[in-house]
Amino acid sequence: MLEGEETFTMNRMLRLSVLCMLLLAGTAAAAGCGGGSGVTLSDGKVNVVTTFYTLYDFASRIGGDRANVINLVPAGVEPHDWSPKSRDLIAMGKAQLFVYNGAGFEGWVHDFLEGLKPGSGPAVIEASSGIELLHGEHEEGGDDHGHEHKEGASDVDPHVWVSPKSALRIAENIKNGLVQADPANQSYYEENYNKLRTELAELDAKFERSLAAAPRKEIVVSHQAFGYLCRDYGLTQMAIMGLSPDAEPTAKELKAINDFVKEHNVRYIFFEELVSDRLARTLAADARIETLVLNPLEGLTEEQVKAGDNYTTVMERNLQNLLKALQ
């Protein structure tokens, strides 16, 4: 590499590192301004509390009009570092069913479950149960692209729901939880679950068929949320951030992303709607490529809620954007 080119590259990576730190500060400030969840229980239905959007969507569709389903994280709020207020915890303890992802996604759940009195409180479902988990930052030969491991942080990838194959198991686990909490309505829940299972199975088949035919297999994403999708459909992800969207990349990692883009002739960098897109757009501008949305379905924007979007409609758009990027 020529001296002038090397200096330019290092200056660019330094500029991106500074931008990243500024974005992280802004993200933390925005998360602190998020509204409360406002858990409200119903006397006439089985009360189900879920910890983020995808679980809420599945529980709502399976529970139908027999369930009062509450999503803890408000629309437009990124859930990784969200935690409930004391009033939420009290109401959650009075619900009939509590559904959480597990795999380390909800750092506060362990203390909540430990605080429940034996023989009281809701039935508890860990939605990721039965899914073979991936490891992120430390796994040999995995999706690891050098992200530094924070002291005490888990390297288990919790983003199981982003793959339709895993979503099928999650939906089954939620159905079983509803039957456990409200056995009198078992046939109703099973009928609704079978409709959702058919929809998810069709989505899985479409992902499998379409991505198998795609000429490219490499994607660059804003954070390492697509490991299960990549594992199940034969893709490789390069992530700007780590398993959490506030896992800051180093200058070395930013250079590795730039090299990956060039090596695989990547044409798009994917960003998410619930976190700032400025770093993804800056990287794309430096590489003279474009950006697209790839939604990890950790939550919906308020506009998406008003439009009636759900897991399936968002994943359909994800597939179309993936196919566009992989041409």
C-alpha cells in the first residue's frame, strides 16, 4: 500500500470510530427517553406479558380474543438495554403467562423470576427453548469478525426469532404456554396456532427457495442479529456492531468491514430502523455503495404499527431486500 493511501485509510477509520462513539452516546440518550410500557391486566381474559415485539405478535395471534397480550417494550424503543419499572414487575407477577426470549436477551429476567414466590405468579415460557443456540464473539469458525468481548458479557447469540425456522419453534412454545395457563381454551389456541404455523412454514419455504437461488451469499449488517437467518439459509454476515447494537467496533474492525465489502463486491449495507443509520450510511458512502433496511424484528416503529405490519409482512420485506442485495 502506498504511504498516501495508507494515511487516507487510517484517517477514514479514525473518523468512523469517532462517529461510532458519538452515535452510541446518542443511542443511550434516546433509550433513556423511551416511554413506560404501562402493563394493564384484564379480569375477563388470560393475561400474557411478553418482553418484545415478535413474542407479542405470536402470542396475540395465537391468543386471539381470549387473551390480553401486553408487550413490555413500547413501539419505537430498541429492547436490548430496556428494563421494566417496579410497577411493571408487580403487574407481571399477577399475569397468568410470562413469555421471554431467553439466551441472555433480557438481562433483567433472572432477577424477576428469582423474586417470584414458589407456587405463585404466572406460568413462564422461555421462547428460545429447544432451539440450538449460536455463539457470537468467541465461537471458533463462526460469525466472529473480531469484535472485542466485553468483560462479563455473554457470547450467546439471542436473536433466534430472526429465522423463520426458529420462529416455528417459538410459536409452538407460546402455544404450549397459553394451553398451560388457560387449558379450558386449548382447542381455540391450537386452531389459531395451526394457522400461524402454516403461515410461518410458507415463509420458511420461500426464504429457503429464494435465497438458495441467490448468486451472492454475503451481507453487511448494522449489528450481529442475523446469525440464525444466515445459518438456516446459507448466508454469511459481516456486522458493524456486535451482538448488541451498542457494541462499538474498533478501527481494525471497520477496516475489516471495508475489506469484506471489496472482496465480496457487496453492493448494499443493511441498517435497522430502531437505531441510528448514520454509521451504516457513512460506511456505504466511503465504499461508494448503497444502504437498505434489514429489520431484526426486535420492535416496530409507530408507523409500522399503524400500518398493521406484523412478523410475516416485515420478514417478506426483509426477503425482498436481501434478494436485491444478493443479485
